[in-house]
Amino acid sequence: MLYIKSEDGKAGLFDVKPYPESEAFTPLKDRAGFERIHNGKYFIEWDCGADFSADTIQAGLEIS
């Protein structure tokens, strides 16, 4: 799970569990790989090249 807080103040959890089954996200099964996350403003990205767009995050965000 990722805690996401957007610039407009919305905050919540984004569940990444369904994604590591796809090939691009396989490296994220390793905790050290998962922790190498970067904020790209309109997306989040990992060192392995896996990413989520702002639209994907917004669609899956469970607002708290």
C-alpha cells in the first residue's frame, strides 16, 4: 500500500498488490526495490522503470 497525498489536499491509500503480477512490476516484489520510489509530479516511478500515472492513482485511491 502507498499513502498518497496530492497537491489539492486529497489523501488516501493506493493498493499496489494487483500490479506486481505483471512483468513490468515484478521487481517491486522485492521490498528494497519497492522502496526506491520517486515522485514525478504527475506519476510515481521506481528505479526499475515501473510507474503509475496520476490517472491510475486517482482511480484507485481510497480517500481517508
